[in-house]
Amino acid sequence: MGALVDGFGRVHTDLRVSLTDKCNLRCTYCMPAEGLDWLPSDNLLTDDEVVRVVGIAVRDLGITDVRLTGGEPLLRRGLVDIVRRLAEIEPRPRLALTTNGIGLARVARDLAAAGLDRINVSLDTMHRATFVALTRRDRLDDVLAGIEAARDAGLGPVKVNSVLMRGVNEGEALDLLDYCLAHGVQLRFIEQMPLDPQHGWDRELMVTADEIIEMLSARHTLTPLGERGSAPAELYRIDDGPAVVGVIASVTKPFCAACDRVRLTADGQVRNCLFATEESDLRAPLRAGAGDAAIAAQIQAAIQRKRAGHGIDDPSFLQPERPMSAIGG
């Protein structure tokens, strides 16, 4: 049926697939201490439905990269088998996973053997007390063990995603970089985005990309690596390399003009933007017996409605009703 092209000529080749909205952490910028009302299990796409939709997207719509997200995707039963089945799709997509790292040490080798190509692990602090305050769980050692297991399993380059928040962990930029350099993994800082269920995001508390670069430059020479294309991170060579660090300035320097992403939520909704205020339901037609062509056409129609940008800086911006854990990263 051809490529996934929106009304602005952007070609979409990157599919983000959320496998669950549940998480075993309670990060303060993501969800309240008591958690959220999880999606009913009957509403979640089954393993077969996930594999079918991804297969349609790859074979018929030109998707080349698939990232499994959550919530916390390691909580999805059958994750390893889902990865194996996705790796068998022809043409084979590149497969990645974003995780908080808890439990990763137990399954990293199984995921690699099943066909997972690489992995991103979220880590915002190297200090136990700060980790407990941020996540409301004492699991820092588990996350660090997961990062090392992923690296040892060959899921590289292992990337560590970090969010800095003013008054919380803004002083840890260099600590996080030191850890990543010492352990042979790649650090990426991400500006905090308005995706919390409490709708308490405050731009003044967000540590900007320029501030992060300034912090890192106090100890290192950072050399820009040039155009990023559709990749979200601006990459910088550290000192004389070969190590690099990435900074994702989603708020202060949006990259919407080159966006190539489409999202599928755990309950089967297509989202054409992380900040979209509307969705396109695939679960109902899937379960009503719709053919592959009809599913593909619905995905194409959703992409055609994509806006030029997320509009965070627009006075009319409305934060999505769904929080990040329910959308998928």
C-alpha cells in the first residue's frame, strides 16, 4: 500500500508499541504514589493482535523500526515470545525496547536470543536516596544490574535515558555521564515533557538542553556530530571520542518537522503524535474480523491527520488526557 506519509510529507518508519500501561515504579513525574487505574486486561491487545498489527505495518506500510514500550514492558507476560515472533516478520524490522531495568538482569540474554537488537534503560540518578524519592521504590541496584546484563548480552549500544529536574537531580549530570562512560553505555538526557497524569508539569522546573550542555562542558569538551535527521537526540562527541552523549530537546528545540514516529497503545489505539488529543481505534476492527488492507488503511488515515507539531509553546496547547504510561514512550 506504500509508505506512511502525512499531509506535510513526513514519512513514518518508526512504530512505538506499548505492551502494558502497568509499571512497578511510581516515578513522581509519571504517576501518583498509589498508581493509576490500569486498563482492563480484556482491552489489551493480545500477543497475536500485536504481532498482526506490527506485521501489517512492516509489510504494507514501510515500518522498519519497532520499539516495545509501556508502562513497563518487562511486566508483559510472553514478552520474549512476542520479540521472537516480531523478529520473524519479513522484511525483518529492527527491534528495540525501553524499560526501567527492573527484572532485566533475568531476561536480557533471552531477549537477545529471541531477536531484540538494542535496549534503552531509564535512570535519573546514581544516588539511592534520590532514586527512592523519585521512584518511591528502593530498586537502584536492580536497575544497574539490568544495564550491565543488557550490555553483556550484546544489546548494544545500550542507552540510558535520564530526565533532570530542577531541585531534584539537576546536579547529577556529570555523575550519570561518569557512570555511563565507565560502563560502556550511551547516555541520553531528555527534557521533561508535560505528560504526567496530575497535569503538574512546570516549565520552570525543567532543566533545558542548553543547561545540560553547559553542565557537561564544565568537565568535558563536547563536539556536535552534525545533522540528526529524524533521530530525536542531538549527539556530541565527548572529548576526542569515541564516546558520545545525546540530548533530546523535545520542548525547547522540537524536532517535529522530521518526526517519523507512530504509536500503538496497549489497548490498540493509533496515535500519530505523543501529544495527540485524538486516537484511531484498531482493536474493534481487529476483533470484528477486518482484513489487513482495512487495518492498513486505518493506520494511513490516522497519519494523514497528523499536525505539524506538538504545540507545547502554543497558548492553546492541551496536555493529552492519557499520561505517558498509558500512551507508551
